[in-house]
Amino acid sequence: MSAHPDTRTEAADVRRFWEGLGLPGLVDVHTHFMPERVLRKVWAYFDALGPLTGGVEWPITYRSEEDERAALLRAFGVRAFTAMLYPHKPGMARWLNGWAADFARRTPDCLHTATLFPEPGAVDHVREAVEAGARVFKAHVQVGAYDPADEALDAVWGLLAEAGVPVVIHCGSGPAPGKHTGPEPVARVLARHPRLRLVVAHLGMPEYEDFLDLAERYGEVRLDTTMAFTDFSERLAPFPRRALPRLAALGDRILLGSDFPNIPYPYLHQLNALERLGLGAEWLRGVCHDNAVRLFGLPGPAPRGTDLPPTERH
Ligand SMILES: [Zn+2]
């Protein structure tokens, strides 16, 4: 482990966090695993302060071998995670999906992840991935530089809505805007596919409130916490305090995401950043574990309350 001083201590601290909430572990819907040479390129991009970093210094904390990174998530007690990967040009999605299917096979605690791109054959690639068992997709509007409401994706969204497969979508304009980022293109997609299970990455940073609007309007829209509320993001795009009650009210549709391993701070900081919002233990239990267990139908302990004898249920 290069950049991080003491992962063993950190793992103990992370476990103390979820044990203190009475959880059996964490579910992290936004972690990155991808073919090694693609990941190296992503790291080089962060090192060179590529446009997606918004020109901000971005030292990657967990720069290690793939098996070490997966082992570290297990040491943290992350029961299920994802392999977020995304193409930046046509002709890549199918190949990435093949890699991700294989990764999921050799990594049983990783939810089989797939991706998509507006290109000829897109709907066939997506159908193929769903039939192969993909349980979550990643779409990256900023890196892919496409309009999510592009006609070439209409059948793709229809298929995913029908199949009920969640799509984690980086569509906010943070840390740097893209031609098609922001709430408006996503609103057009949802107007056509109101039951699509979009998981707005990074809580829609910096357009937090616009994406909260969409989540309030569409019951299948969720948001992931990736990098939100951390010192790093609060400096760049502070979450508006006035929106905290809305975040509390949407507590059953907010999902823990971290961006591990590509984060410029220790993993524990994301958890502490959620805790210091002051929304309480029940909110944290939903966000850090129970909401994702429900969404993905993960096996494990029954949600709190249902293990009581029937007479004691309220
Ligand atoms: Zn990410």
C-alpha cells in the first residue's frame, strides 16, 4: 500500500463505524475496478490533473494491486461493492463488459457491473450484459461526452427500466462540467422512462438540489454519496445546509458510494462525513447498508425489526 500510512488501523476504525450502528457491514455502490491498463490511464489522468479533476490536486490514496484493493474492501467489512467502469469512445463498452463479467466471476462480493455507450448495437450490448447477469450499470456523461437523452440510448433506457437494473450515472457537473452534464438531459430521460432506476452519482454534485428535485419527483431515482460531504468536496462544491431535511426525507433512496480507490483521502473520511451531517443512526443504517440490500436483493440478515416475533411488530 503506497500512499496510505496504516491500513490495518483504518480497517479497524471502519469496522468500528458499522459495528457501532449494529450493521453486519457496508455496501458500497460506487467503487472502481477496471482492466489494469485502463485503471493506470485513469490514475495518470488524475496525476496530470486532467479536466475531470477540475485542476485540483488529487492524490490517489489506494494505489495498489487489484487483489490488494479487493482485500482491503473486505478488511473494511464491505459486504458488496461494484466495478464501475466506463468507455470514453465508441467500440469499448462491449469489451469492458466482458472484463467486468469475468471480474464478477472471480470476485463474488462484487456486484456484476456493466456499462453502456450511445453507438450502433448499444441495445444489443446492454441486453447481452443483462442476460449475462449484470446487476448494475455505470454511465459516465462527462467522460463519455454524450447526451443521455440521445436517441441512440432510448431503447437502452427502456430495456434497463423494464429489467429494473439500476444505473449509476455520473451526470452532475462536478468536479468539472461537460457538454451534457447537469439535471436537464437527465430530466428528459426520466420524462420518457419514469421507472428507470437511475442512481445519481456524487449526489449530483454540484447541482445537488436539482437532482434532489428529480428524486422527489421520480420514486425509482436514487443518489449515491460518492465524495459528497467530504472536506475535499465541501471546499469545491459545498452541500447547501438548507437541503438537509430533503436528504433526511429521501433516506431510503440514498446509497453509500465512495469512489474507492481513486479518492484523495482515507475511506473512513467518507463515513465520518456522512455521520457528521447529524441525520442520525437510522439514516446511516439505511444509507450505508440497508437501502442497497433492498435494491439489489442481497442475502444477509433481515432488516431490523422483522426479526421480532410477530406480536411485537409495530
Ligand atoms: Zn467514480
